[in-house]
Amino acid sequence: MSFSLAQILLFIIAYLTGLFAIAHLADRGIIPDRITRHPAVYTLSLGVFAGAMASNGVMSLAYDYGYNFLLYYIGVVLMFVLAAVLLVPLLRLCRLYQLASLADVLTFRYASPRVGAGITLAMCITVLPLLALQIQAVATSIQILAGGSSTLSPEGEHNGLAFLFCVIISVFSMLFGTRHVSAQDRNTGLVAAIAFESLIKLTAMLALMLIAVFVVFGSFGEMEQWLLSQPEVSAQLAQPMRGNNALILLLIFFAGAVCMPHLFHMAFAENTDSRDMRAATWGLPLYLMLLSLPVLPIAWAGIRMGHTLPLDYSALAIGMVLQSKSVSAIAFVAGMSAASATIIITTLALANMCLNHLVLPLRPLQVERNQSIYSQLKWLRRALICVLILAGYVLFAFLNLGQSLTQLALVAFTGTLQFLPGIIATPYWPRGNHYGLLAGLLGGFFIWFLAMLLPLAGADIPMPLQILLGEVATGNDRQWATTAIVSLGVNSLLFMFVSVCTRTGAGEKVAADICSMDDLPRPTRKILSVNSAAEFAPRMAGTLGEHTAQDEVERALEELQFSIEEKRPYALRRLRRRIATNLSGMLGPSEAHRIVESTIPFVASPGDREREDFYLLERNLEQSKPRLTGLAADLNDLRRHYRKTLDNLPIGACSVGEDGEILMWNQSMVRITGVAESDIIGSLLSSLPPPWSRILEEFFHSDASMRVKTEVTLPQGNKRWLGLHRTATDTLSNNNTLIVVEDMTDVQLLEEELLHSERLASIGRLAAGVAHEIGNPVTGIACLAQNLEYEKAPGEIQHMAQDILKQTERVNRIVESLMHFSHSGARASEATLRSVNLADCIDEAIHLLSLDRGTKPAHFDNRCDRELLVVADSQRLLQVTINLLSNARDARRDGADVRILARADDKRVLIDIEDNGCGIPAEQQNQVFEPFFTTKDPGEGTGLGLALVFSIMEDMNGRVSLTSPLVDGPYPGTRFTLQLPRGRYEMDYDL
Amino acid sequence: MYINRLLLLAAGAFLIFFPAFENWIINSEVAWYRPWQFWLVIVVAAYWNQQSRYPDEL
């Protein structure tokens, strides 16, 4: 029984067309997203790991090593079951920084393009035997199917069909693997096709198992009976591996789960959802368990049938012996689906690596401003896929079936083992650097190359290496174990030794911190050379082309949900980081870093210090909360507690960086200003809406440490009074300023109420005197009016009328003074600072006080210069002088004068009000300006007079101070000194 | 260097007990499918383990 070559070709084409159709339908969305995006599809796509080795090679592995063939699967199973050890940290990195390959991850971690180039070159050489393995499995299967013979000829007469198979696979990879230029975009069609292949592979293997059990043996029980009758088969199965070879084999396949490019690509580059990874932690072990279950029954069936084909092709042999084309076809499909999936994904992943780490760094893309780089990238990637598949085919043709599938697999897997130290150090050893990595890789890879790859081509192991490897290197089949352990040992030792002995660069340290398991990304706050998002695209157009630059900026803006008008420094830094990350998915981290650094550089920060971005740090901590345990979780809880306390403070607090960037904005600030935290964090003070920008910016740039009362007119027209305080917070090398904003509106309104009450109280006290003062002229007017009735002489009448007018004027003057004093509209908000004649103001105060008949008359000696002007509100200055003069009058010795003196310089005027009373004790001097503090008897004073004086003087940009005693003796006296800006004629100030 | 102590303990225990475990699991006296029975237990444990994790702990 055999197939013709045409039949086989048609079969291959039909199968791959089916694959094309599935990929196409998934890409077009005809297969619904709920299927293509289901975690089961992702898990099945990870079945790409089980290539031709799982469908064919594992049979001979089972024959050679018994149950230890399971280690091929167990390595990957362990890696996924213990996903938290390596896979989760790697997935986190890949997701955050759009890293799509092992070379991307290691380049990012070790911050060196040389690492990327080295890893890519090593990976290409290492994986070629794996590609050759897949092609050999398919080519041999074709040969068996076409020849129908029980033995294989080494001439490879059916290599033409194998080549055709490679061509079709190349076309598929190019069509469906390069649809998205960014490696981070999921190739839905490709993933669906690979998942389908995994399903076909599993179904075929399970079908073959059923055929083996129920057709070849008759039943499950009969198979067990046969096994019992074959003690040599059972013994072969249960043979333990020599020494620690089982552990080494496990280590090789364990490493393969992250080091092999095809599994890495499916696990990280084609995965965007952590839900998928979680499903894979149990889904993939289940899949591999089912896939491995048929191996022994198929192998036993082959042994029972006594075929002469290599054990790798036991399934095909069953079909041949049973003379069943369908069984042969199922076995062929199992092998072909496994091989094609591995070739497609491996070459795709390698093509991305070669492009990003070998091609682009050597020959940067040449784009005109009006061109896009996307098509260039696509075609470069496609060309690389062709070259890689061709290279695999060339190696296969060169080896010409000279090696078993197991040997090829062990060579490839042992090679990729050399990447394990670098990967483990990524999350676990921040001290490792790129010198160590490259030295270790070079050492380990060199041993592998000489001891495993060259012997594959028939060359002998060089003598010095034979001595190093010992007796096992002399050609026996266990040499892979010694080579693996020696090369890995040399690799690890060199890595550690060189890393410890060499200096790690600053950039590499930052990258190491970012990748570290126990660390969070520590963003730094630097000042960008652009001021708005709109400036990004023109800057990048020179390197990426106008269209690409525009597309990338728009994409990043959309992902971050920012607008093109965005100007906040924090947002611009995030935008820059996002663009770099997106470009990294397309061009690799080193090329992306180079482009972003050259087009959107940071400007040197003051003092050239790296400043922490506290807001991002807080955000990261908040997002990482579930990951934090133990002390870290406690510290985070403490941070949240203090943060909440700060947020809930009744006083507004905002932290401002050296460059004026707002770093913190608590809830009280939101309440006071009406500006939400999310809208303003990361912005400059100047971008606050008016009037806050002016007030806070002025205060931030001033030298003042506090402003007691600042009046703010809100856009709605209402007014607020704020107290501003500032303090420097020098933490973690950041010179930030903490501005505390106190809403004093209520206090201000209360003060005004008090002021008014006090004024009314003063008027009350003056009432008796006023009545008396008005009573006299009114009596005079009444007398004059009576006389006028009888007076006939015109001269006398005129004289009397003039007297009446004089008396009326006197009344008017008194009433006006009172009105002036009690002016109820003179609130702080309506007060106006103007040049006021000081002597006139004091005269008026003296006049008003003289109306107070309830007190002993006093003589006020106003010695102020009649021409002296002060900048003040006349109403309020009147209140101040009345309060101070009345206090001085009450405190003075009987019969003594109260003196008012004024002295001036260019800018200010000092007004002294002196009495020669009993003075104010030193211990009370600090209290006299506090509200409700009085030394007078109950009922005589409100305790508000001096408090109001203090408040009014602050409002008028003045000061009040007191000096006591003035002289020694029983009457030491007190001097209140008012300080006010000096006024000029024609000068007005608006408060 | 960050070292997860639990993981280190597990790795040590694995290295120590691997030979004994290997002998137990591939004992020719018992059913040939014993490794797969044990494997199934691991799958169930992995399923249970991922259920108890946070929705997105990456």
C-alpha cells in the first residue's frame, strides 16, 4: 500500500488550504471573536511546542529512555504550573514594554543592542536543527507514504516534495504572520490556525491510540496482557536514567518553554490577556497529558507488529502493516500538523528577532517624509521568513537523514538552554550585566557548538574539549547530558564572574530595577523638549515618515485617551513612553529607544538630577497592590493611610516640583479650586484655570513663606479669602515645594461682621455726646426762629438766617461724621486703597471721640505733618485710629495728653500713638491682638478693638506693633506704631 | 538578589526527592498509566490554584 507523489502533494495542499481558510476566516472576523479570543484557543496555540518531536521523535525517546520521554512534556508543564516563577514576570514585562521575543526582553533588560544581536545570532544557529527536524519528519513521512517500503533510503529522493512543503509553509507564514507590523498586535488568524493544528494533532494522536488499542491489540485488556507477556518491554520502560540525566533532560525541556522562540512567541507576543495565561497554567498541562497518552500504545503496537521502520514513524508503520490508507493518512496529518505549526511560528519569531536586532541596527530604514515604514517592515520580515525556512531546508538536505529526530531535538534544546541564565537573572538578579551575559553566552555557546553542533555534521570534538567533557564525550549517546551541564555551568559561572567584576551602566541599572521581581518600575520625572502632543509627529516624521509618525502618535494618544491638545508634562512623558513602547513592538526595544531618544529628547534637568515621578510611582503601587505581600504590603497600607489622611485634610495641600509641575493635589484643593485632581496632576501651575494659576504661580515664584490673606475673585463673581503657606520638601533628591492653602473666607466674613458690630457699638457709645452736640445747635436754631418771628428789620433777619445756617452746618457736620464712621458698605471686598491725608483722618477720629460724653474729656495732641499721605482705606484707617486713640485715652494718666506723631521715609509712614498710662505687661503683649482679650472691667470693653486693628492693618498691607514701657516708673506708657505705605498725590491702589 | 524562599524550598525538595519519586512513578509492578494519573492530579491542582488568583495580577 502506498500513495503516489501527486496524491501526497494534493493532500498537503488540501490540508494547508484548510489552514489558510481558517486563518482567513478568523482574520476577517467570520469566525466570531468569542471563539478566536477564547482562552482555550490560546492554550491550544501553545501546543505549537509539541512539534514533530511530539508526533514522531518521542517514540524513539520512549524506547531509549523509557518513561523519561515524559520529561519532554513535563519540562513545559512545570514551567506553566509554576507560571509565577518566570512566565508571569516575563508576561508583565512583555505587556508593559511591548517586547515580543527573547532577544527583545534581554535587550531591554541588559540595555545593550549587542545583547540583542548576540542572542539573535545564537538563536538562529541553535534553532536550525529544530527546523531541520520538522522538515526531516515530513520528508521521511512522505518517503514512507510514497515508497511503501519498510526501510528508508538516505538519498532523499523525495526532498523535492519536502521543498514544496517548505515553500507552501513560507507563503502561509508570510501571509498570516506578518499582517500586523507591531508584534504586540495579535495575529488572530495565525493563532486560530495554530490552535486548529494543535487540535488536529491531538485528535490524530488519540485516534491512532484507539486504532493501536482496539485494532492492533483488540482491547485495552489485551494490550495490558501483551505488556505483561513482554517483560523486556516493561523493563525498558521502567529503566531509570543514568546519574542525573533525567534531571538534566528535565532542565533542558523546562528551559525550552521560555527559550524556544516559537513557544515564547505564542506565549507572550500573541497573548494580550492575563486571563489566557491563567487558563494555560492548567490547560496546557492537560493538553500535553492527552497528547502524551497515545505514545506508549502506538509504540507498543509498532513493536508488536514488528515493522522495520525507525521507531519515530511507528504510527505510519501501523498504517503500512494494516494496509490502511486512512490510518497512514491520520499518522501523516499528525506529523505534518505538528511540523508545519512549529516551522511557521519559529521562523516568524526568528524573522522578527533578525529584523529588530540584526537588520535594522545595521541598516536603519530609509524613509522619505511622505512614506510609511510599515510596508518596508512587512517585506523585510517576509524575506527573512523565506531565508530562515530555506536555511532549515539546507541543513536538512545537508544532514540527509543522517541524524535521528531525537538527536536533532537534543542539539537544539541544549543550545537554547544557554539563554536560561540570562532569563532567570532578568527578574531575579539585578546585579547581572550585559558583559556577564555576553561572556557567559559566548562560553556556553562555544562548548555547545563544538561538542554538539559540529558532531552533528560529522566533525570530531576538539581534543581540549574532550578532556573537559571527560569520557562521556567520546561518542556515546549520553554526551548531550554532559555537554548540557558543562556548557550551562561555564555559561553561568562566566555570567556571574564577569557581572560581578565589571561596572553596570546607569541605564542598565534602571532596566534591571524595572525587571526585578521585588521592584516596581521607578519612573523618573524629566523635562521634555516638547510642549504639546501636537509637536510629536513633526519631530518623528524625519525618522519614521510623516504617515507613520502621525499614525503612531494618534495610536498612542488613543490608547492613553489623551487629546492632541495635551500639554501636561506628565501626560507628554507618558505619551513619549507609550510611543517608545509601541515602536518597540514594531522595531525592537533598542531601535525604538534610539528613535525616541533622538527625536524627542529630554532636556537636562536643573542640577542634572533624576527626579522621581511620585504620581506614577503611586499609580504603580496602587496597581501592584495585589502583588505586594508581607512587609511591602504593610508599607503600602501605611502609605495609603497617610495618603488618605492628606487627602482628607480640611486644608488644601499641593506639592509642586522645581519646574512648577503639580505632583499632588488633595481633596480640599479640589473643593477650594473646583479643579479635579485627575485634570491637573502632572500639569504646570500656569495651566491651572484663572484665577488659580496667577495666585499660586505668583506665590510659588515669590520669596514669601506665607500670605495671610489673599483675596480671590472666582469666575462666578463671588470672592474668597485664602491663606497661603509654603514649605520645601527635600525628599528622594527632589526639591519639591508643598503649598498649603487655607480657605479663610468664613473667618474673613466673621471679622467683617465683628468690625461692623464694633463700629455700631462705638456709635452707641457716642450717642449721648452726639445728642448733646446736636441738641445745642438745634436749641440755638429754635431760639433764632422764635426771634425771627418778631423781627422786622431786614438786616437782622439776614443775620439770623446766617446764624441758623451756621447751626445747621454744625449739625450736618456731626451727622456726616457719624455717617462716615458707620458706613456699613465698607467691607473689605469693597474697600479701596487710596492716598489719604493722615492728619485729617486723625483729626476726624479726635472729633468723633470728643463727641463721647460718657468718658473723661481728653486732649489729643496731633503732631502729624499736615501734608503727609498714606496708602489706606480712609474708613478703615479711621476705625483703627479711633480704636487706638480711645484705648490711649482710657489708659492715660488723668490730665495727660495723648500724642500722635508721624515719621516717614520714601516708602512708608510710621504713626506713633503714645500715652503715659500704666503700660502693658510683657506677658500680655503677645495677647493684646487676639480677639476677646481685654484688661478693662467687664462691660467696658469687647476685647475686639485691637484684634480689628491688627486685621485691618493686614488688609491694608500695613502692620501694627506696640512698645511698652516707654519710660521707667509707675506710668511707663504705651506706644502703638502703625506702619503704612507712603502715599503720593494722584496715586490710587485697588485692593 | 530576590529569592522567593518558598520557591527555593520547593526546588530543594524537588532535587532531593526526584530520584525516589522517579523510582516510585515508573515502578514496573504497577499500572503503566500511573504517571498520567499523577499528571491529572497536577492539572487539577493547577486549575484550583489559578482559580484562587486575582483577576489580573500582572
